[in-house]
Amino acid sequence: MQEAPAYSEIKRMGSLSHDGVFIYKVDERKFHYINAAFSEIFYVSHEDVYAQSRLLLDLIISEDQHYLQSRFSDLIHTGCITSTEFRIKISSGLHKHISCDAYVLDNNTTIVGFVKDVSRIKEHENYIINYGAKKDTLLDMMTHNLYGPLNLSQNILNKMKDSYRGDQYKDINAQIQLIQSITQECVDIVTNFLREEHQESERIFIKKSRFDIVERVRATLSKLVETNHDKNFTLITKLDNLYINADSVKFFQVVHNLISNAIKFTPEGGQIDITLEESEEDFTVSVKDNGIGIPEAFKSFIFQRNEEIQRPGMKGEKSMGLGLPIVKNLVELMGGKIWFDSTEDKGAVFFVRLPKE
């Protein structure tokens, strides 16, 4: 039987490609073609794959097998899936991250697919997350630990200026004004830097990938705990892990911003709870604190960019009025929803619900 011209072209592409290429017959449950790159990615021989296609399933990490089954159903139903990520474990114990695009041909009898080893991309993504966590922790230190002393200095300087009046204190007043000017410049530098950082974070496009939100929340929380020993933190969840498809960097920014906000408005010794829950279609992250809460007059504007509703934090931190509006924008970009519940002087809880896919 003569091979279809389209398959000949796919094989020719496979011989040139550095990515894996395969042809799979659904009715026979067999691979009819894999290229050399496919064999190298999965560390399997052509002969073994042709003889026993199920061999590849044994390489897939157990947490990802159910996900791949659902994606296979999507493929048969829609005729196409793209950027489907999963992990494999090869004989040396090494984990690889694989991305697959696949297409159905010949009346659902044949699947043509392209696979890519994206392990290095995932490592780089994790580096960006960890770097971002360190950077944002530093920003929190600037916000929480610099604003308080700087504002206190300004207040002391104002009182000193009121006390030293008259010509005999002319030199002292000149020095006080100089210190006031330098202190205000420091405040402005921190304010402008944080404002630019907040505005920049929402301009980056959404890039979906598969990651464990439980691990991501734990990593984010650990960085914040390190620099906020005066607060009590609890992660509440029944989940050991939960793999979802979303923008991991944006997800980190949302969680980090909400926890940082809770820290900002919770007094020393206060309690901050982070809860993770899932349903069949989505999952919810909530951040609850027992801080000063949100005044009734502010509630309808809390997600709007409004300088009039800015409030200083418990340590005098100045608010940019940008954090929560940007969080809302990021959540909606990822197809989610954000809302809150709060009673003034009793704390607040913010909820974020995102789809698993």
C-alpha cells in the first residue's frame, strides 16, 4: 500500500527537525513513525516504540497521566491541541518537561504530533519566579522597613523646626531643612520606584505553562515569612499538589501582592491565612488577615486606580493606589475572578478564582 504524500512530507520534516515528530494510528494504537529527535527526547529506541507503544506511557509522571488522558479526549473532539505540557521520568531518574502539539487526520484515525523538550525553558521560568520572589521581598522590605523610619524622621524634623524658631536658630533651621529635603527625596525615590514596578508588571503578555500552584504558593510565602517575623502565617489546604495551566509569573505576582497587602495592614502579632481549594473546573486562593480592614466608603473603589483612597500601612508605608487594581487586571487576564469581604477593624479576606485550564 502506497504511503500518503502528506505522511512522506511529515517524515521529511522529521528528518530535518530537532524537535520530536511522530505519526500515530489511533485504530491500531501504534506509532507508525518517530524521528531521531523523538527517540532522543524520550530515551527510547525506534524498535521498542514500534513494538510496544504503551512503553511511553510508563515514562509519564503519575500526576500528569490523568491530565494527558483529558487532553487526548480534547484532541479527538476538536482535532487539535497545542502547548500541552507534561513530565517524564527517564531511567537515570531525571525529570524532563515536554510540550506537545498534535493534530488529527484521516477521519480521526491518525494523529500527527510534534514534541519538544522544554526543560531548560522551565528552569529559566523557575529562575524568573525565584528572582522575582527575591526582588519583590526586597521591595517589601523597602516599603515596610523604610517608609516607617522615613516618615518618623519627617515628623521629628517638623517638631524640631517648630521648636527652633527665631534668628538665633537660623543655622539649625537651615540644617533641619536640608535633612528634611534629603529625607523627602528618599521617600520620593522609593515611591516612584514602586509605582514604576507596579505599572510595569501588568504590561507583560500572558504566557501559559503547566505548574504546581501549591509549590508556587509555598515558595512565595516562604520568602515573605523570612522578612516578616512579627506576623503569623498559616497555609491551609488539603492538596499535596495541583497542576494547572496558567501564567506562573502572573500567578506569583497576584499571590505575592495579596499577601504583601495583608502584611501591610495587619498589626504586629497579627494572623494571615492563605487557603487553597479546588473544584472540578477551577481553584480558589484566599488571603485572610485580622488587620484594620477596609472602610465602607472605600469598598466600591478598592479595585480602581484612585489616589484619594490611599491609606498608609501599619508602619507608615505609603500606598500607590495601584496594587489591587493591577492584581484585578492580572486575574482577569488569566480568565479569573477576584472579590473580597471585609469588616473595618476586624480584617479582610481576598478571594481569587482561576480556571484549571
